[in-house]
Amino acid sequence: MLRNSRAIGFLIVAAVSVWPTNTLRADTTATTEFCVTVGTALSVIAPVATVPLTHDGLSGIKEFAPAVMTVISNDVDGATCTFETTTAMVHQTLPLEKRDIGLSLAVLTTDPAAAWAVTAATDQTDFGNLIPDETATVVAESTGPGNATLALVISFITGDESTLIPGDYCATITATITAK
């Protein structure tokens, strides 16, 4: 009998020593880090490519309906959005015929953290000046991350209606947004 008990004891010791020792204990805490990469969001969204206006033939300033622009920025320091034309309104078949253009900008809505505000509200071209000025620029800026909707109003400055040649007069407004 003693002989068999030694064999059983040997088997128990052998079984215990073969069992992996690290599976018998477990850590009481473990950590895993999860990360999200956020890309830069910086854009300006214009409503349509071409905005039409039919002139009534009378003198005075003719305003287009406000173009609602969406500006998007997640830059911690904010952004600057510039709206600019580098030409007066140019007749499409007689390019020497021009009329001045006016720009006006206002903030409709802003995210509170961004605090979008207009820093240059109005400007207009003056192509008839001794030194022609065919650039008009308006600007809005934010002080932090966040979005806004801006209203851009374009004005066709008729001048003398007796010299207003029939046809299409066009100008391109370029919107540029940059991070601060």
C-alpha cells in the first residue's frame, strides 16, 4: 500500500509542476488606450454657382438676395473668411463695359465658442476712378473653433442708366477661409 501511495504522490507532484504557473494568478487591473484622430475641418460652402438678377432699367443700386454662406472651422485659434472680387461687374459680350459692384457681409448665426464677427463689413469697386479700384473685400473672423452662417449681399451699382448697355454683367466672388 505504501508503495502505491508513493506513486500517487509522485503523480500529483508531477501534475502540479507541469501546470503553467502564470495562469494561476491574474492581474487585478488592466488598461487599454483608445484614440480618435480628428482631421482639420476648414471650409466655406456657397449656396449655388450662379445667382441671377434682372435689372429693372432704373438708376440706383440693385441688390441680389442675400447669399447664405456656411463657414466651418475646428481650429483652436479660429479662422478668417474673406469674400473678394477682383473685377467690377463686366459685360459678358463687351468686356470694356463695366459697372461697380458692392459687397456687404453680416453674421446670421455663430457657435458661441467661435464668436464669428464681421471685421470688414462693406466694400465696393470704383473702376471709374483715376486709378481704377476693381477689388472689393469683406471679412469675417472667429476667435475659436465653431461654425457660422454668413449673409453676403452683392450690389450692382447702376450708375447712369442712360449708358447701361443691355446684356449680362457678371463678377466672380471668391470665398477663402484660413486658419489663424
